[in-house]
Amino acid sequence: MTLKAKMVVDKDFKISDVDSRIYGSFIEHLGRAVYGGVYEPDHPLADENGFRKDVIELVKELDVPIIRYPGGNFVSGYNWEDGVGPVGERPRRLDLAWRTTETNELGTNEFVDWTKKVKSEVMMAVNLGTRGIDEARNLVEYCNHPGGTYYSDLRKQHGYKDPHKIKTWCLGNEMDGPWQIGHKTAEEYGRLAVETAKAMKWVDPTIELVTCGSSSSSMATFPEWEATTLEHTYEAADYISLHQYYGNRNDDSASYLAKSLDMDHFIKTVISTCDYIKAKKRSKKTMYLSFDEWNVWYHSNEADKKVEPWSIAPPQLEDVYNFEDALLVGSMLMTMLKHSDRVKMACMAQLVNVIAPIMTDTKGGAWKQTIFYPYQHVSMYGRGIALQPVISSPKYDSKEFTDVPYLDSIAVHNPEKEELTIFALNRSLEDSLTLECDVRSFSDYQIIEHTVLENENLKAVNTLEKQAVIPHNRGKAVLEGGNIIAPLTKHSWNVIRLGLKK
């Protein structure tokens, strides 16, 4: 059986310009993300700074514009001063968040160096768990003040004459979570966050700030947490954060591939809450969203229970992703594009080894997990103007969701490159789907390529030795009379690119 779906894409149906920072990522001092991931001085491919060159090249392929650091749960017990200055003098600390030992070999300055190598910027998080206003304002001074003060001159003593000019800062991490070091009520966090924001912006008025939203849409305090904290932070912060992870613990693939509908509802609820506070405060300011933790995370849960406490950089949260995980990741990326008028930043958590698109072997090389590919496709071709498609698709019901469209799709127009890209997911587990897409407003365009990520086995994985899940460009989309006819194979991810006729 072949399903049929119709879609209209018009260049005037604009959602928003896409902020490229929606394709950001995240590196936390957790597991092998830092040590054994980005930094491994004893590795044969390490550069003069100890950074793995194979990892750098893979990150460059993803074109990641911003990277959140140093956490995550880790930041709520982190003293940033431990990670600057001569490496040999840095203390080892117990990391209570992940029950490991932190060596502090890599810290703020080294991470800034690394982000430059991968052509990215830093989204810096401050500790509002065990610390607060003083630590935050001092870190901004250390990173961004030109000189002539204690902390800016300390940076110079550490070998960094010019300020780092870090623009984006997170006011803590997941402070609504009881698992968080220094967990706070909404009222407590709101007061601390606004006072911290005030001091940070007094040090550097050019920075932008992200206030903590809920740790997931399933939190008992959601969305009251947003409403209460924004009463304090609405005028001081520029963004509010969202975090969400999904898994397929019940092996229900039909429901799993529909979980982006839950993500969509989460985003809409946060937007509604922000706009309620805007109305309540009679504010002219619009609060934007930073979805600065998102991904699939469930494969490694059992293995993590066996980690030896207080180890140094043990394997933790090392999910081995399969093909269906890649399909959901593509759908999650499209969901954020559909809300690109409000979601301006996002961070796939994380980037290397820890629930990551890139994995490394301490004895060998690095490789691309299945989720690498949709992330790369949308980062490469999802820049420009997000367009609102008009979709007519057959639907299905699963155990968790009703009225799930078989077709999930979004289009992005890049006027500078004179390209139109249609991202499309066929959620059907059994049937191919024929997509008819009206693109008559792009009458002078032609199809460049139709890339497909497909596999008969939803549980297929990639390893260093074998890449079982890789995209190909043998898709069969054709353009006739202003209409694309594209066969989408069952449970497949598709990227249909059009360009101006030369």
C-alpha cells in the first residue's frame, strides 16, 4: 500500500528568519565528553593543545554555531576558578552531580580555544546552585572585561590578553530539579536569577541571558515554574530555557516517532506562559526560547548504574543510537524550525561521547552515530527563512498519541543561496508515502538532489567498524509543472533540495 500526502510551500508563507544558533550543541564535564572526547593529549591525533583533530573535523562537518558549557548538572557545583591558571596547580574536586572526580585539566580558557578551532561560540553557564551573584559577575569580568581590574588582569596573567567576549550566558541549570545541587523553589530561583542578571549586565551590558525554565514538560511544577520565575526575570533575561529527552523504553516505535508532537505542545505551552506574563506586566518585550538541552536519551541508563564512583572520566550516558532514533531527531529539529519565530537557540545534548552524534574510541578513531546525519542535514540546509507548509496527510493512532500525521515536514528558503530545502519524515512503519508538493512560487527552481536516510532495520546502529546507517542521494523526487512528486520510503528521513535554474 502507498499512502498519499499533499503539501503547499509558498515563499510568502513565512514563519521567521532562522537563527543559526538553533543548531547549537552542548559539552558538559560529564563522562568522556571532555576527557577522551574533545581533549585527549595522549592520543595520536591530538594537536599541540591536546585537542583531538578527528573530533574537530567531525564537529566542523556539523557546523555548530554555539556550544553550551560547562553544564548541565555539573555547573551547579563548579568553581570556575578551579579551571583557570597553570594546569599543574589546579585542584581535583569531587563532582557531586555525576559522582566522579574532576581533574580541571580543561577549563574556561581552553574551552574557548577549542570552540575557535571548531568555528563556534560559547554559551557559558554560571553556578546558581552552590554559588551566586559574586561568582557570576566575577566570571563575566574575567571573560569579557578588557583589563585594568582584578579578574580581567588575572585572565591576562593566564595568557589571554584579549577578552573572550562571550555573548550568551545561562543563569544556572535545571534549578527546578530536586536532583540539582542547590535546588530552589521557583520564588527562590527567580529572586536569585534576577539579581544575578542585574550584576552580570552591569559588568557587561552587551551580554544576553537565558533564565532556567522547566527541566522537562513532565515536571510537576510545569508550567507554574515558568510563570513564577518570569514574574522576576522577564525584563532581565532574554531567553527562557527548555529541556526535553525522549526514549523508546516500551519498544513502541509508532508512539516513539510521534514524540515530536509532545515537544510541539511543550513549546506552545511555554510560549503561552511567556506571553501571559508579558500581558500581565504590560511589557513590550517578547521572551524568546532557548531549547538548550534536547535529544534521545535512554539506551545507557542501566550501564550508568554500574559506574565506579569517583572515577575520572568514566564512560557515562554513552547511548548507542539506532536508526529510529535518527528519525525522531530529524522530527525534533523540524519541530523547532516550525517555531523559529520564538525558538532562537537550541543545543543538542551533547556533542561528543555523551548522548552524542560523535563517538570516539580511546585506541582508535571517531565515528558518526545515526543521529549525526539529520542534525548535519538541517544545520547545513536549514538556514534562511522557515516557511509554513500547508499539509494534508493521512494520520494514525498509537498507544500514546492520536491523529499523528504520517508526513512530518518543514521547508526552508535560503534567498542568498537561491535554494529551497524540504525536510520530510515518513512515520509509517509499513508503507511508502507519495508526497505531492506544490512549489509554484519557486517556478524558476529545479531539483538539486533528494537525499534519503533509510534502513529496513529500525534498530540498526553505527560503529567504528561499520556504518550501517548512512544517507544516500538516490531519492526519486521529480519536479513537473510546479509540483514535486516524491516517493518517501517507509520510515525514512528525506531532504529534497531545489535551486535556481542556471
